[in-house]
Amino acid sequence: MSRESRPQPVPSWPTVVATTLRLWLQRHVISPRPNRRQSAANYRTLGLAVLAVVVLGAVIVVLSVVRTGHTAAAPQANRRHARAAVVSAPARSVPASLAAGGPATLATATASRQQAAAWVAAQVSRGVIVACDPLMCTELQQRGFPAADLSPVSTSSGDPLGSGVVVSTTAVRSQLGPRLDTVYAPVVIASFGTGADLVQIRATAAGSAAAYRAAILADVRARKRAGTELTGNKRITMPARARSALAAGRVDSRLLITLGALTHRFPVRIVSISDAGPGAAASVPLRQLTLAAPGAAYLGQLLSFLHAQRPPLLPLVSLRHSRRATEVQIKFTAPSPTGLLSAGASP
């Protein structure tokens, strides 16, 4: 390419202004032998031209500064927006494996989490520390579980030791791996969903997992002995299903102690024994007892006795009225303690 055919660079604004002013001066001001009147007019015109050039330059400078400011501000705004997105993302995010499965998979996973959260909020004792992933912790807090009793499990947190219950979701299982079952929380007390949607409520081992399992087996044996004694108590009337649960050691030790104490006061008619968590391990006991109160005087004595108890024997009590009698539901919260019967308390 020749020098003549090469594209020439575009001159800058100051160069254009200077060139225009120089040509104008040569044509209108620097003329040969001007007369006096023409010189005065030319100087006035020159003054106006200089003023116009100054104003034009100032406008150009202002526009350049504004454009530069907008250009510099855009990346800063983008960075602020990105930081806000990172901060707010964890509260709304879902596991990538669930999001990749489509709306149906996400809906199923959401249903499992909501069922598990509702169960924990209704069944787990206040004051028990619950370890959970951040999304589940948020769900529990929205259902009224105290924030002070929630311990988030994430990549930046440690193990869930110190908690009483672990809510095992996909995120928690991927974080803790096989240690969740073998070290931290060996017993499932409730379960919701299947596969990747599985959410388990697990009781945390206070010491080692082996020692916790041994304590549970010892507690089952103690519950069988106490339950068998109660099935032979002449002051208790019960259906066959409740009798089987007592003899098999499937009833919470707190209920067994309560039943034994009630028989020293008045006859007891058991309506049902229930309320193990869905999908719970076989060693997890039933925590709800329903009794029939045949009259107002009996009901008053029963409620006075129940409300006078102290933890861990203070139950949750609710009433259900029918035509024949008022039914009193006596429920203890999860997880069930071990060692109460072997510690000297007996029915």
C-alpha cells in the first residue's frame, strides 16, 4: 500500500479548533493594509470568535469528563450488583443436582424438606440444638423454631457434635459423608422422601457412635422389663395393640414412668400408644399416650398431676372431646433420652 492510499488518523478536537481559528484569522483579520474602521470591526469580530472558541472548548471538556465518569462508574455498579448477588444467593439457592432434575424433581425435593421441617418444628424439644444445611435452617426458623437452637452445616463449619439432632439432606450428606452415620448421628428417628430427595432426622451421639448404640440397646431391654410389668397391672385397661407395644419395649421410658405413677392414684384406661416418626429405626420408641378421662373430677386430677411434673417428665398435654369421654393426649418430645429406667426410675 502506498503512502497516499494509507488512511490518515482523525485529528483531535484541539487541532481542529486551532486550524479553524488560524484560517479565519488569515482571511478576515490579517488582511493587507486595512483601514482604521475595518481594523476596529475586525478586532471586535476577533474577540467574539475567541470567546466562541473558548465556550466551545469548555463544552467539549465537560462532555468528555461526563462520558469518562459514566464509563468508570459502570464497572463499579456491576461489581456492586455482583456482590449483592453473591450475598443473597445462599438463602434462595437449591442444590445443583436437584435444580438439574427439572421442576418435578425440585417440587418433590421441596415437599420432602417441608415435611421434615414441619415434623422437627412440632416434635423436637426446644433447647435441643438442630444441625442443618442453611436452606433447611431457614425453613425451620420460618416455622417458629428458635434461631439460637439452629447450627448450620456448611463447608466453612465444623462437625455437628454438640447438637442433639441432625437434619440429613443431600447437602449435609455430601458434606459429612459416611461419618454422619458412623460417627455423628447413628440413629434415624424420622424419614421423609426417597433417593436424592431423602431427608432424615437423626439423633446425635453424645459420645461415640458405638457407645450410643450400646446405650440404646440397654434402654430397649429396660423398656421391655418395665412394659411387661405394666401389662400385668390390674389397674390398667388397654387394647391389644398397646399391650404388644409395651411388651416389646417400644414405648418411651418417660411414658412408662408416667403410667406407673398414675396407677398409684387411680385406674387408667389406655386408648392408644403412638407417634413414632415415619421411617424411624426399630429401636426408636413411641412417644404419645392417649388416655380416657371418664368424668370432670378424674380429668381435673389427671391434668393437675401431669402439669406438676418437671423435665424430663413434663409432657405436652392436649385434649380431644368425644361423646363418651374426654381423651387426654400425653406426648414427649424427640429425641427420646436413654438410661432413665436404669437410673433408678421405675413404673
